[in-house]
Amino acid sequence: MLKYETATEGDLYFMQKLQNKKSMFLKGIKDGIPIALGYLAVAFSLGIIAKKAGVTPFQGFLASFLCNASAGEYAGFMLIGAGASYVEMALTTLITNARYFLMSCAESQRLDPGLSLPHRLLIGFDLTDEIFGISIAQEGYIHPYYPYGAMAVAIPGWAVGTMLGIIAGNILPGRIVNALGVALYGMFFAIIIPPARKNKMIAGMILLCFVCSYLCSVLPVVSAWSEGTRTIVLTVVIAGLAALFFPRKEEGEASV
């Protein structure tokens, strides 16, 4: 006579928890596919910039796999091409990617207080603007396997796109490579123009950045600084002045 063992409450809890992880991971993959496709296109243009800096396809793949940040990588590749020091590259990348500190603080409030440190570190590893956006839009606590699913497709999309851009840069004629290199600048313009149209202060600061960047490249003493040093100084000074004279008010806060 066959005996059937009934599942204990612990077994049922484990199976339910495992199923929940799987469903959230698959949901993250589904929501991350459009992000991965967008990353593939943008990273291709980034690869063209990397190729001009002398980066190999494998180096570009590894850089994008470990640092999924367009502005930070762009600054890094430009500094590599300019022969900047490691310290300048580290400081520039840190400043360029400083916005992720704010995103991390915001997302940490949506994580389960009992979530372990390894999970928190892994989520923070690929906290990009887009993954932050889809994660923060989830109801209740953010399940760690949801951003894991999005990362599983977004990171390869970004890394492969950079590698393909470098490979294309090594094969295509110089004129086409130069034309494709402009595409990344178009992406940055697409980022800054919409908020500049809505806010005159932002538009003014962007114009000020352009003017100061040009002046620093031609004025005595300052023009002798390396490109990395000029970028660090301009970023800190202009951002500091903007925060001092034009602090952003929270919604509902009365103007003084």
C-alpha cells in the first residue's frame, strides 16, 4: 500500500517563497527588456567614443558590465583618450555619478527593513535611472528579485552594445565612425533640453556650463590644467552655486 506524505507548513512556505522569487524575477525580465534594447542602442554610440580612446572590445564590454552609467562611462572614456590620471578619472566619475547616492537613499526607503546587506549591495550595484524608475513604481516593498530580473537583461544589453560599437568603429570607415560618435551627444541633448524648456534656471545653468567650459579651455593658467581637472572644478563650482542661489523647493513648501 502506497503512503502519501503531506507537505508540512514549512514546506509550503518554502515553495510559496520560491515561487514568489521566480515570478518577481520573470516580471523584472519582462519590464527590463525595453530598457535593455534602449541600452543596446545608446551603448553602441558609447562604444564609438571608447574606440576613439583606444579601448578594446573586451575592455569596453568589461567596463560597461561593471559600470552601467552612460555619463560616467562617457567621462571616463574621454579622460582615457586625454591621458588623464587615475585620480582624475576616479573623481570625475564619482562626481558625475553622484546622483545615484540620492537614488539609493530613496530606494532604500522602499526596501524591506529586514532585507540583508548582500541583497542591498547587489541592488545598488546596478541602480540606473531606468531600473530605479521601474522599481520605485512597484507597490509596497520592492522585492529584490524584481530588479535582479531587470538587471539580468539590462546589464548584458549595455555591455554588448558598447562592445559592438567598438567593433564597428574598428571596421567602418572613419567618416561613418565620426558621424556615429555624434549620436551620443544627441542623447545628452535629449536629456538636458526638456528640463531646460520647463525651467529657465536650468536653461541658464546649462548655458553657463557651455560658456565656462569654453573659457577654461582658452584662458591662461586654467587652460593649462588637464581636461579631467577642469571638469571636476567646473562641476563642483557650478553645481554648488546653483544649489546655493537656486535651492530646489519641495512641493508644498512656501517660498521665502
